[in-house]
Amino acid sequence: MIKPKYKIVNRKRFNIFIISISLILMVIISSLVNNNDAYSSIHRNIYKEVVVNKGDTLWNIALKNMPSGYDVRKMIHEIRELNNMESANIYPGEIIKIPIKYNR
């Protein structure tokens, strides 16, 4: 079986195509990897510390400490992010930071 051979007819056009594809791939990859958190030297996270009691869950703690009308799932996500938690497991005696949210 004979393999087909390809011949580049217009080298300049081929190089432009390769560069274009490479740039598009780099933009796509950088947008997927880009961390969308914006940090500022004036911005500070306002939080309070809560001691976890026996039987507490992140869900209950979030419900107790969030403003009315706020999504509890979003609050749990913010608590986990603020405390660098990989899972939602919490243990009695543990101190966790709770972001303070105000009704707007």
C-alpha cells in the first residue's frame, strides 16, 4: 500500500495557517487556565471565625450566616474557597472563616 505524499504548494500561506492555528490554540488554552479572581491591595475579605460544634455541617453554618435571599450553595462555595477546603468535611473543634455578607 502506497502512502499519499503531500506537497506544500504555497509555503507562505501554509506558514500563516500554522501560526494562526497556534495562536487560536494558545488563546483557548489560556482562557481555560486563567484564574478569574481579581485581587487588589485595597480589597480585604471581611470574615468571622466560627468554631464547629458536633453535628454542624457546612450547609447549616452557611444558612445561619448568610443574608436572606442569598444562595446557600454559593455561600458554601465561598466558605470552602476562603478556607482552602478540598472537601466539605468539617470536624468539631475546627475553626473556619465565614465571609460576612450584607443585604444589598
